Amino acid sequence: MKYRVIFSPEAEEQLAELFHYIAEAASPSIAERYINAIITYCEGLDTFPLRGAKRDDIRPGLRVTNYKGRTVIAFDVDTQQVSIIGVFYGGQDYETALQDDLDEEA
């Protein structure tokens, strides 16, 4: 079974911010390659979505995985869909950010 992979608006915004950061620090072409590689990696969750570590201690159903050791991808999985919740780069405090998001939803 293939799962549908979707990106939350927050994850899309984080990818855009990461693109701008890398484009400024390196070049737009390097930024584009890196962002496309992250998106491809996330889309690969369609066939094996239960990889990564479960982080129910942060929020119920949360899983996290890493891309190239510098980017944390936070997502959850239901019966048919993988939802990319956030993309955190370079040691950003994803735990606090995701807990804060959950607190705001309550």
C-alpha cells in the first residue's frame, strides 16, 4: 500500500526559509538541490512510513527522522496518509516548537 504524503503549511514555510538561508549562504542552485532532495526523501515515506523514531513524549503519533544528519523531519502517519509537520535544520529546537504548536491547538 502506498500512502499519500502531504506537507503542512508550516513545513512548506520552513522549506522556503531553508531555501533562502542556503541560497544566501551558498547559492540558489545548491539550495534548490538540497530542498528537492528533502522533498524527495519525504515523498519516499509513501512506501515505508513507519521509519524514524516515535516521539509520543512530544505529541501523540509524532515520528521524527533525519535527512543527512542536519535536518530533522517531523511527521505523523494515519491509515492512508503521511503528514509532514515540520522540517527543522541545523539544530533547531524541534521538540519545543512542536510542543508549542500542540499547546496552541488545545
